Amino acid sequence: MSDIVIKDRPELEYYQIDVDGTRAGLAAYEIEGDVIAFTHTEVDDAHEGQGLGSRLIRYALDDVRARGLKVRPVCPFVKTWIRRHEDYQDLLV
């Protein structure tokens, strides 16, 4: 079983997902006021198909909710993910 860690990297403006201590993906963002725009999501090819993108976005959106921010999903992956998860649609600008 892999060790998966997800964290916000505000100095780099992205959430990062690590697998066994190595970065496996990220969700880039830009914050303006109380709105966070997710601009790009990627998962390394070696980790595709493992659900890491969904885990990463769920974590990021839960963090955004806790911080009281609204979301502008510029990234197609984030836009589709929120559309498929009604319980996160209240975060949309």
C-alpha cells in the first residue's frame, strides 16, 4: 500500500499529491480576493488511473471550503469533477 500525502503549497500556488514521498501530481491555482481559480491539474503518467486526481481535488475543495473561499474552475478536470459532485457545487462563483 502506498503512502499518499496531499498538501497545499501556497508559495508555489498549487496543491500537491505525493506517493511514497515523490510528487505524483498537482492542482495549480490563483487566488484573487475570496476566489480561487483552479487553472491546471496534472497527474504523472506513472500514476494515471489510480484516482489520485480525484483525491487531490476533493482535498483541495475541502480546504477551500474550510477557508471560506469560492471556486472558479478554469481547469476542465476540476470543472467536470465539480459538475459530477453536487455536494461541491455550492463553492462555485
